[in-house]
Amino acid sequence: MGDRVMGDDGTVSLTDNSLIVDISDALSEKDKVKFTVHTRTTLKNFNKPEFHVVRQHEEFIWLHDRYEENPVYAGYIIPPPPPRPNFDASREKLQRLGEGEGTMTKEEFNKMKQELEAEYLATFKKTVAMHEVFLTRLASHVMFREDEHLHVFLEFDQDLCARPRGRFQQFGGFVKSLGSTTDQYYLNVTVRDVHDFFEKQMNSLTEYHGKLKEGTVKTDKMTEKHKEVADSYIKISGGLVQLANIDPGPLDKYLMKVADGFEKARKLESRVASDEDLKLADTLRYYMRDSQAAMALLVRRLKCLATYEAANRALERARQKNKDIHAAEKAQTEACERFDSISTQAKEELLDFKTRRLHAFRKSLIELAELEIKHARTQQDLFKKSLQNLQELM
Amino acid sequence: MADSVEPPPLFENVDMKREEAEDDDLFESAVQSQPSANLCLEEDGHDLLNGDSDIGEEIDKLMLNDKSEMENVPINNQSTIATPTMEEVEAEGGDQFIEITITEPQKVGDGMGAYMAYRVLTHTNMPFFKKREFAVMRRFSDFLGLHDKLTEKYLKVGRIIPPAPEKNVIGKAKIKMAQSEQAGNGSDFIERRRAALERYLRRTSQHPVLIVDPDFREFLECDIELPKATNTSALSGAGVMRFINKVGETVNKITYKMEETDPWFENKLVHVEGLENQLRKLHYNVEAMVSYRKELANLTNGVSRSAAMLSVCEDHNLLSRALSQLADTEEKVEAVHMEQANTDFYILCEMLKDYLGLLGSVRDAFHERTKMFQLWQHSQQMLTKKREAKAKLELQGRTDKVDQAGVEVIEWEAKVERSQESFDRISKMIKLEMDRFEKCRIQDFKVTFIKYLENHMEHQAQLVKYWDDFLPEAKAIA
């Protein structure tokens, strides 16, 4: 998922060390996560060459909103903000396990606990990765990296979100989907898009986004169920061991070997589930959000178009009334320039988005296939070996 | 001798007449004798091993089946588990076999009177069958009727009789209501029942005594419609009687505590109970795994469809193609998951269930022995009473009644002797049966787990192939 874009437009080359950002540590506390954002830089506008601050999820959102509302970046796809850390599912499962402790053997309980803890850890790592990717995309983008809000975010060692939530929106952070979907509808109805290209893009992006969303949901369900299947092996191998214990004789060694096979298979099956999640689900998820960011760009462009058309009408009226023509002309020229620049920029960004998507999918699908093959082969070998052992015991 | 209904269970009403009938040495096979029984048991193990040979064929069958049949592919489409019989001793060889398959379930009739008929196909070289290959049509109640007859005849002497598949009233009603024969409308249920009936017949045919039983043979080879076993219906009068008897039996089992003189039986019972507990748990957990895997298959289908839809609205050609290939791959993976769920179910889950039923039959046999013991104790008590009565009459000088009392004492002495003999016989029989049962069980478990792992391994091999085929498509993007 690391989006070091191959396309040369908008990004700094990989060998550039002028601004390197990563999340060096993270702490999970009750219901919040504290990320340690670590920066190394050779840029002059920072006070020190290396420093770190602690940030929470809301501050990442604050940063994203600052980019989104800035007209200078209107023509760019703003990297989608990371999703809020959510450990509810993991916590619930751990709790349920605790409640059911009495119904299973100590071994079974420990194994399930281990699995859930691993899940929790994986969720945690993922949320760290997603927050990190957001920052690295900003830091490696030729325009975004110069932004003063980013610098404040990276360096300012006090809380950025001291103000209560409500005030954000006053500050113009009115960017969420709440706004953009109604915009789209409104704009599509009242503004004729001058460029065919963009109209097509908007339509196909909307559809694509929808399909990505669906794909993400379905893949998540599948990987979760896959994990459930793997975990169900725990009780079975445990049961076989217990059976062996009360059935002394020619069967007990046999059953123990089968139990062993199940236990090993379980670990592999679990890996398959988590790899499917990492390679497929996460890719779909990320591009779902990225495509949403692309749609936001097109909406901004349409807004710009609306402004331009309004300026045109204003100019006409001014000419008719022969009043404030100069001001109207100036406004119209500005609007036109802005619209042109945003259109040009948007076109490049969309192409770039396509390239990024291509490479990311290619990488993920290749890795997915390779891992699936690897795990299936390992399971195959595992069973072969088990069978050999069992045949000897016959 | 099989004309009597099973006697009411309560201790006081034990039918004395039964003991006389026991003298016939029962309707055991004409060939039954101690030494041959022992020899047979050894052969049992040897021949069962030979059953493994067809697994390779089955796996090929699995791979060749096209998707439309996947969900209903029974794992045990055909295979052999060879069975020896008593005659082997005379035939001096382990080359006798019998192979029973059940195929072609067909719906007969319409509406509520409709029923499913199953084709029972037998291949055998056993001399006491009229032909080497023959088939008959039987319905479910015929199987239950067969089981009832066998139980009536052989349970009393302590044989372990394989239980017949359970009735499932809801599933059956669904079948009757179904307008068409296809559609998932209970076709899983039919397949499940077919496989269960097949396993039931095979297990029964493995038993050296049951295989030669005339009722069993008639069931397999007589190509006539068997008289409808009406008293197998759950709601019939006989069914109600059976239920009452069963309740009575259960009360008896709980309330009567036998003084065990032979620790072998106590240990065995403890062992059996332990096995039942563990198998029950294991069965439950395997069932859970089956249901999860089936759900996984469905969800994989969802992913496949999503990938297909993404492929359609993806404008980059190569990525679009790759996504479409991904959709195909996931569809194939879904099929593998489904097949694996079937493997889990038909090979593992159903075997565990069968053994829970079989252990129930073991307990039944043990219980018969307990009843024999009760009988024996009862006769001893009666004898004592009669002796006391006679002595009392003698003291009273009632010479007219003394003779009668003397006759009764002699009668009861004989009864005591007979019931003790019966008890000893059933104890011996149970030991033999348990020996055979345990050998079969161990072999069954071993074979089953091997089959299970082989199938699992094959499925993983399929996955390797599918993803291997997909990999170049992914690499071809851009």
C-alpha cells in the first residue's frame, strides 16, 4: 500500500532525503491511539534536523481538512485521510472469549486468546500504517510538502486540537461527504459541463467508487469468515487430543498426529485469511478512499466552473448596464484562469490516479497470488507428511 | 422366536416364557460357533484394510465433477469395504466380499403420500446369496423395519446392532411438498439420507452374523415391495408403544443399579461413556466448522461478483482483464471451499455421528445384560421364596400342598440355572461383540482420517493450480 508513486509528476524522487516522515511509535490507550510522528529533514524552514511529536487521529483529520479547504490545492487530489482507529470488534471478541472461558479447556482458551491478541495487534499495525501513508504522501508531494500546516503538524509540540469540535466547521472545514454528495447532484443539474472528458470521468469514478466500496465490504466479510474457519480448527484439534487421552490403545498416537495436523493447518489457514485481508481488502479500501478524493477534486472543479459561469453572466450584465465593467472583467478573467488551471491540473491528477491505481493493484494482486500459492503448497505438503506419518501408524 | 414383542421393561413383569425360548440358542446363524467366531475376528481386520484401494478413484471423480454437482457430490460415491463372514472358515480364505451401494433416489407418487425410493445395489461373491449382482428398490421405512427386525432377534443375546439413520420429520415434509425434484429444495437432505442409509447397510453387512440373517438377505435381494413397516412411523400406535417402552427402559436404566462382579464391564462402560462425551463435543465442533466453511464459500462468491463488476467499470484494459480473471479464480476457490465443506461433513462429521449412534447400540447391549442379571436375581429370589414356602408347608404338615410346592421349587431351580446360563452367555457374547466392535472402530477411524486428509490435500492442490493460473494475469497488468 505504500504509495511511492512511479509517475514523475508531483512527487519527489525516492532518493531525496529532504523531508522524511514516519510513525516511529504508537500507543493504544483506552479509546485513543497516540502516534509518535518522527521527522528527519534538511529543509531550512524547520528548526531542527530531527524531531518528533505526539499526535492523535483527530489532528490528522485537522491536517487533511486544511489541505482540502485551500484553493491553491483545488486542482489536486488530496490524499484521503486515514480512517479512525477502531478496535471495537477486537475488544468485543476478547470480551466474549473471556465470558466463555469456562466452556473450553485451558489449551483451547490460550490458543484462542493468542489468535485474538494477534488480530488486535494486526489491526493496530494497520491503523499505524494508514496514518503513516497519509503523511508520507504529503511529505513526498512537491506542492503539499511546502504547506505550513504540515510543518505545524510535524513540529508544533502542543496539541493542535485544543478547540472543541464544533469550531472546526466554522473554520471552513466543511468538507465531508455530507457536503460533496449534495454538491454533485446540484451541480450536475444546473451546470453543463463544458468538457466531455470530465463528465465521463465523474460518472465512471462514481461508479468505480461504488464498486470499490462494495468490493471492500464483501472482501472484509470473506476474510473474517475465513479466520473463523481457521479458528474452528482449535476446538477440533483440542477435541482430538482429549479423545486420544481417554482412548488409550492403538488409536491414541494416531489421533494425536491428526490433532497436530489440524493445529498446523490452522495456522496456515489463518495466514491465508490475513494475507487476503492485507493484499486484497486493503488495496480495495485504499482506492475506494482515493477515488473519493478524486471525486472531491472534480466537485471542486465544477464549483470553479459555476463560479466562472457566474462571473461571465455578471460581466454581461455589467456591460449591459455599463457599470463596473472593469471589475467584472477582472473577476471574469480570474475565474477563467482559475478554472483553466484547475482543469489542466485535474486532468493530470486523474491520469496520475490511474497510473497509481494500476501499479498498486498489480503489486497487490501479484503478492496475493504468490502468497495464496505459497500457503496452499505448504498445506499440501503438511497433509502429505501427516498422511505419511499416519500410514506408518496403520 | 421373533414373534414376541420386546417385553415390558419393568422388573416385576418379566415374561417367564422368554426364558424357554432362549433354550433354542436363539436364531443365531446356523454356522455360529465359538472357534469360528474368533477366527472371523482376525480376518475382519485384514479385509477392512483392503478397503483403501479405491480412494484414488474417488479423488479423480471429485476433480472431474463439474460445478453444478459440486454441492451434492457425495464423497462415498463408490468404494469397498470388504467383509468376511463365518463361512470363511470353511471357505478357507479372506476372499469373500460384499459391496453395497445406494443410488438413484426417486420420488414415487404425489402429495403427502409420496415417498423416496432408493436403489440398493449389491455386488458379492458370498455363496448364500442367490446371485452375484442384484438390485432392489427400497424406501426409508423399509430400512427402519429391517433394523427393528434385527434388533428384535439379536439384541437380546447381546449383539451390537448398527442403528438405522434417524428420521427427520421436517426434512421429509419438505420433500413431500416439493413440486419439482430439483432445486436445492431438500436435495441436500436426500443426499445426506442416501449416504447415511448406505453406511448403515455397509456396517450391518460387516457383521458376520447379521450378513447371513434371512431378513437382511431378503432386504438386499428380494425384488418385491416389502410389506410396509407401518409400526416404524413415529405417530403410529406401535410408535407410541415404542416410545412408552423406551421411557420405561430409560427409567430402568437409571434406577436399577447392578452389582457388577466382572470389572471388565464396569471399565468398558466408563470407557464408552467417556468416548460418547468426547465424540459429542467433537461432532459439535466439526459441525460448526462445516457451517463456517459453507458460509465462507458463499462469501467468496460475493467477492468474485464484486471483482467482476469492478472489471466492467475499469477502463484500463489489462487491469480490467486481470480483475475479470480474479473473479473467475475466486469462483473456483468458492467451489473448492464448498467441496471441502462436503468433505468435512460426509467424511468426518457423519462418521462421528454414526459412532455416537453405535455407542448407543453398545449401551443397549450392555443394558440387555443388566436385564438378564435382573432376571437371574429375580429367579433366585423366587427360588428362595418357594423353598421357604415348601419348608413352611412341611413344618405345618400340609402334605397335600408340599408336593405342589416341591414341583415349584424344582421349576424355579431350573429357571435359576437357565437364567444364569443366559447371563453368562450374554456376558460372553458382549465381550466378543465389543472386541469386534473396537477393532472395527479403530480401523474405521484410521481409514476415515486418512481419507479426510487426502481430500483436504487434494483441495489444497487445486488451490495451488488456480492461483498459479492467475499469477501471470496479475503480472500482465501494465
